[in-house]
Amino acid sequence: MTKMDKNPIGELMQNTMESVKNMLKVDTVVGDPIITPDGITLVPISRISVGFGGGGVEFSNKKLGETRPYGGGNATGVKIDPIGFLVIKEGVVRMINVAPPASNTVDRIIDLVPQVMDRVDAFIEKQKN
């Protein structure tokens, strides 16, 4: 066993991470498709943020050979934000955002990718015709 395996805080963190892993599945980020009566498919998309923290202490012991008392704890925060829906209609996929507008350049570029792809597809189709 490694030193981490013998440490109770390591066990606490491992148990916490396993619990979060079991709770958060791919279905949490990309939801189950919803098919409307007119044939439009909506797929909910979410963003997940997870934070961990923990600490512990071994108290000193006056008698040699006895195990030392241990105190510790940890905390986990999970935040799930719906960010939009993929809308699939007649083979065309669009993203409808429900999240606030992008706050930085990278987020803006990611938001524009579907629009750029649609324009490229339209341009290619126009060139073929």
C-alpha cells in the first residue's frame, strides 16, 4: 500500500469522487432526445462544474504504539447549468442557447461554430448547383 492508501483523507476523497462519478453520467450533459409531433428533435445540453476540497489531521498520542486519533472531512459541490438545445429538423442541426451570452473570446468562437458550419454547407451546396 502507498502512503496515500493508508491516509484516511485519501479514502474520503476517493469515496467522494466515486459518488460524484456515479451521479454524473453522459445523460446529465447530453439529455434524452425529445421528439415533437411535427418531427423536430430537441436534445437538451448542460454544463457541469464540480469542485472538491478536503483536509485532515492526526492528533498526537502520548502512548507509543497506539494508533493516533484522526479528524478530517471533505466537501464537494456540483453545479449543473442548462446551456441550450440541439434542434434537429430535416437533417439540419442548430444550437439554441438558453445560457447568457459568451463572456470571453473562446466562448464566442465556440458559439459561432454551428453558424459557420451552416454557411460553409450552404456555400458548398450553392457551388455544386
